[in-house]
Amino acid sequence: MQNAAATRIIAAPQPEVWSLLGNVATVDDWHPDVASVELLTPQQTGIGAARRCFFHDGTSVREEIIELVDGERVRMRMSEFDMPMKRMEAEFSLYPTSATETAVTFTVFYEMKMWGVFGTLLGATVVHRRLAKMAARVLDGLAHHVATGGSVRGS
């Protein structure tokens, strides 16, 4: 699979950042493209916790936690989306840089579903750039939410 990523230093201790990333119910507070979230499972944390994210552009995606190292890493499988990918997963990994700062890396893994070599090249260029920009926007939204407590909906 191909991937695109961004990393940011968030001005908060790792447990505070993890409380947002490890909980499927909070994404619409800090992801600038998510208009709302619907919980699909009773649990909000842990492997199997799932949500549907509804985006401002009218699209949606189902996301389910498939891997978890508590406090350090969460990986989600994305499905039921309208994008030219066979498979997509997203991962947040965290590590403390000090007692009051946390480095967060957001990586999107993807496999194009069409066009053979052309699809691979498209994935490595245009799609990669778009996903890297989106990853940076998401981390900026997370940093804003952690710093201000305010929602980034519609920003």
C-alpha cells in the first residue's frame, strides 16, 4: 500500500491527546472536514469501536478501530466510501517530546483500485499530495482543539 503522512507537535501531554484520538466519538470536534459522526457500536474505544463520519461535502466513510496500543497508536480501517481506492486505513501514532508536548503522526495508507500502472502513478503523485495536505489539516485541527477546547467544525 502507498501512504501519505504528516506530523505535528501538539502542546499537551500524551494522555490528553490520546483521550481524543483513542475515542471514536470525538472526531467531529477536531477534524475540520467532519460535519458529524454517528457511533456504530456501543463502545467508543478499543478494537472494534466504529463510527460513520459525515463530511461537509456530503460524503461519508465508515471507520473501525482494527489495531490499538493504548496511549500510543490507533489504526482504523476505512470502508463504505466513494473514493478510487480498494483499501484505506488511517493511523495516529503518538509519543511524548516533553511532559507538556506530544508528537502526533497521522498516516493514511491506501491502495488504488483502478488503472494498473497509471493508478499507481496517480496514487504516488496527485492522491499522495491531497492526502498529505488533508493529514496536515487534520493535525492542525487537533492542535487547535487541544489548545482552545473549541470545535473546528466547518473551518
